[in-house]
Amino acid sequence: MALSNGEKVKCYPRGKLKQNGELFIGDIVDIALDKEGIIETVRPRRTQLVRPYVSNMDGIVIVLAPIPKPDMMLVDKLIIGATENGIQPIICVNKADMEGADAVAQDVANDYKDIADILVISTQTNQGIDLLMDKIKGKFICLAGQSAVGKSSLINCILGEDKQKTGDLSKKGDRGRNTTRHIEIITLADGTQIADTCGFNKLEIPLFDPSRLSTYYTDFDEYAERCKFRCCNHYKEEACGVKDAVESGKIAKSRYERYARLFEYVENRWNKRYD
């Protein structure tokens, strides 16, 4: 579905676009109109994220909640994608009215206070909703996060109507049921556009040289200047300014430990890329 002069037009991709499947939600496209629209070309993207497959967005709102248990590694991966595209992320701790929300908010603040705007919200009481709306006003943003954290409920709260179907938790392991089966861009009266994405509990990051990983951790930059070795990966090296900052509490230990696990994973994939 595409917008042409403000009207929705059902479209199909032409030729190589159809074969390659290289269309993202938010793409600006050139179409030919007949009985239906034919997408002929995709214009260059300002930004893009892969899983969720959204382009040309101004920001990403990462939603967490006390239940299901927050997956901070997923948050790290989403922030890597945002950092690569120069997108400033916003982290929303939803379900502030629920027991355990304060503890989640504190953990998020400890790990991401120097990286993202952090809001504590509730779609039940409207806590923090106005502040979130101020931050995204007039922008195109996408919501991302685990299933059942309340992304669809957040959209319903913003719209003041039950437009999006909401779900609950699976009985097995407090994991969310995915209720968003497609991605839709919702346009508000003030021009703000919101893309609700399918909830997911795992996210793969692209294959890249592990030496690049630390460049996505901008909160490491200040301390990396104190590393003995210029090409320090902040992993197994000695005299590492980043590891010193972890020991002194300037960088959250939990965040660094996830970085180390992710570095090992990225390095292993990179070393096996020709296998």
C-alpha cells in the first residue's frame, strides 16, 4: 500500500524489485498508476533499520515492561541499528502502574542514561504519554520491542481508540504473543507518523568485522581515549580505559558484560564467514 496525493493506493513492485523483495515500510517510491499502482523505483533512503524493516524514520521508540522480562541484549542490538543510522533512540518503560516497573526503570537508567532518552509511561494511567508526544511530534518514528510489552496499547492510548489489537502473555515462560501481523504507518493530526512493528524476542545483527562493534557503543568513547592500544577492542586487552571505567562504576557492568558476549558472538561469526 502506498500514499499518492494523500490517498492510499494498492501497489505491486515491478521486475527486480519484486524478485529482490527490497521494499521497506516508509520507502519513498515512484509509481505508475493504472487500475492498480506499480512500484517502479525506490528513492534513496535517509535511514533504515533491518528487523524491523522500516526506512526514512526520524527515531525509534524501544518499549520495555516489567513483564515479559526485559531483554537488554535486544535493546543493545536495536540501539546498534539506530546508532549506525544516526537515529537517537527513546526507551520507554511501559506499565509503570505494574509492580517491578521502578526496578526496570532503574536498570535502564543505569545502562542507558548517556545513550537514550528514557521515559517511564503507563497506557493505563497516561503517565508520561504527553512527554513522549512532545519528543516525537512531527516526526516519523517506529515502535520496537518484545511481544506483549504494550506497543499496540501505546498506539491505542495515543489515538484514544482501540485501533490496534492487543495481546497478553503466553502461559509458557511469560513470553508475549505476537498480535501485530503487519506494519502500518499511522498518521496523527499534527503530522506525527508512527509505525507499529511486529513484536519479536530475537534479533540478528548484520555480519561485520568485530573491531567495529565498539563504535556503536558511544558511551565508551570518552574512556576509550585512555586505552593503551589505539585499536583496543575493550575485550581481552590489558590497560583498557573502558574496562577501568567499568570497574570504577562509570560504565554499567551489566552493559559491558553484554558487550563482551556480543563481541565474542560477532567475532565467531566473522571468523567463520567463509566456512
